[in-house]
Amino acid sequence: MNLPSSPEMLVVSFVLGVVASIAGGAAGGVLVGGKVLGNELAALLGGFYGPLAGVAGVAVGLAVLIIIG
């Protein structure tokens, strides 16, 4: 399989992955702690802590794609 692994494509993929992890963290924060903390604070905390694992996952995933591609 021939995957496009140009530097521009890797940067775009990384940025989209970071944005998705922020959005997912905010949504997860609202679902988990929205009632206790309030939706705004829960979304803020989720958006802050969500990328901790998301960025690492995106970086590892892109590294694996570079190695196998």
C-alpha cells in the first residue's frame, strides 16, 4: 500500500489529530463531569487534559504509518 507520507501531509494529519483530541476531551468532560462541575468547566478541563493521551497516540500512529509505509 502506498500511503502519502509527505511532510505536509504528516503536519496536517498531526494538527487534525490534536484538534480531534481536544474536541473529544471536551465532549468526554461534559459527559463525565458536566452535572457535578458544570458543563463549561467540565468542557474546559476535558479540552485541557484530553490531548495528554491524544497527542501521544497521534504521534505513535503517524510513526507506525511512516515505518510500514
